[in-house]
Amino acid sequence: MISRLKFKSIIALLLCITLTLGAVPQVANAMPGSNIAQEMKEFIFDNVKCKYTEVSSWGSSVNAEIVIENKSDEPIYNWSIDFDYNGTIDNIWNADIKENSDGYYMIKSKDYNAVIRPNSSVSFGLIAHGETEKPSIPENINIYDENGLLFSDDSSEENTTEKDETSSENQSTEDVVSPEPEEDIWISFPERLKALNYTVLTTDNSAFNINANTLKVKGDVHTNSGFGYSGNSIEVVGNLEAVNKIKLNTSSDKDSKKVSALVENAAEVEMPIIL
């Protein structure tokens, strides 16, 4: 008989590998006409690096990720950035829009990612659109901490690349600051794990957050902490349960949130032992 602690570790590892490597079946062509080629621009400061990456684009819209890396020996508290942008931000996750006026954006941290520890990074994503074409990458970005302007960029090191899915999969993990969101994730109930009663089950106390273009789950979901989703749409054919809060950041489309039942303040669930 496998011990409960060891079995919990195995299940958590399998779930991690499944979501990271894309072992779960994925729906292809979720966004017709989308462009998988990526453009990236890095803004290099003395002890901080900021990277803007176009994860995907379609028509006049773009899905972008911004990564801020602290390479100094001191933490950065209550970070924020600003830039001029020739697009309108429709959706943002892992950050908030503090100010928006005539193409100027000030973006601030969330409470849970307000501190950038030494030699670590934070990231946030956004979906934006332009009037006739996708928004351009900002020419410059300024970074602030709780005391005001921290780093100002007048000249940047630009690295624009186009890469296909194969080269992206072969990229060294040492070069990846944070994982790019999956285009789509479809999770169904594995037959061999019927005794779990849940399609997705996490029993530790860490918040369970998913960043994906589209998330579809067939079956019940439970986490012993909070649940967070950021992307275009989520569909759960079953109950979505969390011991703490559930936060769903989706597009404004009326069908972007399809969940059979949302259950907050649910009772904790122990990982069952499967013989």
C-alpha cells in the first residue's frame, strides 16, 4: 500500500507535469487566424530587466506577457511600470491598470506579487487591440518602486524573433523566466483515477492559479486553497470548489464563464488512498 503522503506527492507531480508539458489533450486552432510567431523586446537597466513578449496575435489584437526581473541584491517593493501604448488593453491579469489616458498606461502590482525578491521575477499578461492593426511594442518602459521612479529607459536592447512551435518546445529551460500561457487546455476525467471523485484535485494549501487562453474541464474541480484563472474563457462541466476565494479573470464576452456551480468556503478534502 502506498503511503498517503507519498501518493499525494505522486499525484501533485503528475498534475504539474501534465499542465507544464501539455500532456493533457489540447484543442487545436482555438483562435482562428492566430499568429504563433512571437516578437520580443528587452529593456535593460543596471539591475533590472523588463521583457515584453507577444505571445500570440490575431487580426488587430495581441496577447502579451511582461516580465520584470530583479537582478539586484535588494527587493523591489510595490512595483509599477508605465509606457505609451497605441492600443487599448481589454483584459489584464496579475496586475492592475492604475492610470489610462490618451495612450498612456500606468500598471501596478497586485498585493500577492508586489515584492520582487533579489534574483527573481514577476510577470503579468494582457490582451489588447488596436484600431486597424495590433498594438506595437512600447518604445520605452519606466519602472517604479514604492518611493517613485526606479529605472527609466531611453534606449533599449531589441531582440525581435520569429519561432515555430518546435523551436519553442526545444528552448532551454534556463532561458525561460516564466511559462507562457497555453493556448487551450482541455482536461477530462482519467478512467484510472475514478476513485478520486475529482478531475482536478489539489490538497495542499498553495493557491491554484491557471493562465491559459481557454480552459475546459469535464468533471469537478477542488482545491484546499484559492482558485484563480486568467484568460479568455473557462468552462467547467461540474463543480468548481475552493476552500478560499475563486477569482475568474476572463474577457467581457457573456459566454466567457461557464461553470455548473461555484462553491467558495468549501470543506477541505483529503487525498484518498488508491490501492
